[in-house]
Amino acid sequence: MLSTLITSKSRIEVLTWFVSHPGERFHYLQLDRLLASSRASLQRELKRLEDGGLLRSTKEANIRFYSIDQDYPLYPELKSIIFKTAGLADFLRDSLHEIGVIEVALIFGSVAKNVEDMASDVDLLVIGDIDMDALHEALDAAEQRTGREVNPTVYSREEWSGRVKTGRAFATDVLEGKKIFLMGDEDELRRTA
């Protein structure tokens, strides 16, 4: 889906990696090992993204380190697009289709609020009837692919509804906070309550 807007596969891969790892910095050889892009296209994309202001670089002892500029004016929107299309959300969404009947799945917490740092995990809420072993296998695969730890919270529809009706702080925070939906939407989340 993102490939219709950005035609360079290397650029999508580089953007996805940096957006998925805010606050971290990487040197060229690390990125060459981590990403599937050719060396020439990786160098070209790093230069373009740095020239455009999205990436910052610093040089230490002849090694140039790159990191994403989270203060870049379009960073929150770019992050949202990447997470919904080519980033972590895609990996999680694809994995979740195999684990049971899910009514709603969403990312909440620091990632959704755009305040995460390199130590932040990805908070995932799943509401439905699922196979927990399959969920953990799917999340392990997503963690390996993205290099981010995923912390799942799972409720059946009845459990979630009970927590909402009794005004539990967690349920209230999720309902009122920012979210990135992987499956379902705001209306479906409200209906599960």
C-alpha cells in the first residue's frame, strides 16, 4: 500500500526501520546487515533522507551514525502512515489473522501517543477469542522482524466489557487515549464495551 505513494523499496525499508526505532542510532554497516537494500540504494536513501531533514547524522571517530529526527514537522503523520502500512502494524496485523476470532486489536500507550523512546515496548490490546500459544508465536515472529518488544494484553469480549462497565482505569485510559487500530476501529471498540 505504501509502495503506491513511495516507489523506492529501499526508502520504505529505511523509513520503516527508523520510525520503528526512534531514539536509536545506527551506522551504515549496521543498517547494511539489518536491511535487505543494496549498499548503493541504502547509501542513496540515507543521504536523501538526511538532506530532507528527516534523518540526522553525527560523526564519531570516522563513523557516521544516523537517527530519525522526531521533531521533524511531518514525523507524527509519517509514523502513522508507516505503522498502518509498511511498519510494525502490518507485521502484527498479518500475524493476528491466524490466531482466532479477534474483534479489535490496537496499539496503545507510548507508541500510539508518539512519545516512545528506544526502551519503549509496543503495547498491544487484543479483544476476542484467541489461541494464546499462537499469539505468542506470532508476536515472537513480529519482534524478530521489527526488533521491537511487543507487550500484549488480551481480553475476551465479556472481560473487556466488564472492565469498561466497572470503570477500570486501564479500560478508561485505552478508550480515551490515542490508538493505532490493527483490526477493527473506534466504533467496534465502543461496541465491545
